[in-house]
Amino acid sequence: QVQLVESGGGLVQPGGSLRLSCTASSRNIFFFNDVGWYRQAPGKERAWVATHGVNYETTYADSVKGRFRISRDDHGNTAFLQMDNLEPEDTATYYCVLINRGVWGQGTQVTVAS
């Protein structure tokens, strides 16, 4: 069973940037599976953030469009979420998921505060 591990979270001031990584235990996995990022804020349901398809198509939630960018590396086992111009409303635990298989990582915490 493939495993996903997120990293890169932390505390950042409003307007700052973070880059999250999602590393899979299997090489090339993202060449054959769509990968997504979701987030869950305290007291709220998990919400979709972005998706990177196998054919490089990307889609974003309206709340992050223009500020976040999803990508993957050339080895197909690491996905990234570049987050710019962060807002306090972006504070959440961020999860990556292999969409086709329903495999989730353990999450990484992002806190945006001054």
C-alpha cells in the first residue's frame, strides 16, 4: 500500500508564503494517479484545495485561485503546493490524497498569524 507524507507546514505571517510537499512511497505514482490537496480548519469539514491530474491539468478552489499553485516533480513521487499571499483564513491542516485510490497522508499544519 502506497503511503503519503506531507511536510513544509509551519507558522507564517499574513502575506507570507509556504511550500508544502507530499512524498509518496512509490516512484512514478503521480504519473498514473491524480493528486489533490485538501485542508481542514478547526471546527470545519475537510475542503478541497487543488488537484493535479496525470496530464498536468490543474484545478483550484476559488478561495485559493491565483495564490496557490499545485505541481509535481519529474520523478512522479512528490507533489507540491506553493502557497503565496497567505491569509489567516488559510490556517488549517493540509492533506494530500491519491484521488484514484483514496490514500491520504497524515497532514501538515499551516498557521497564518501575525
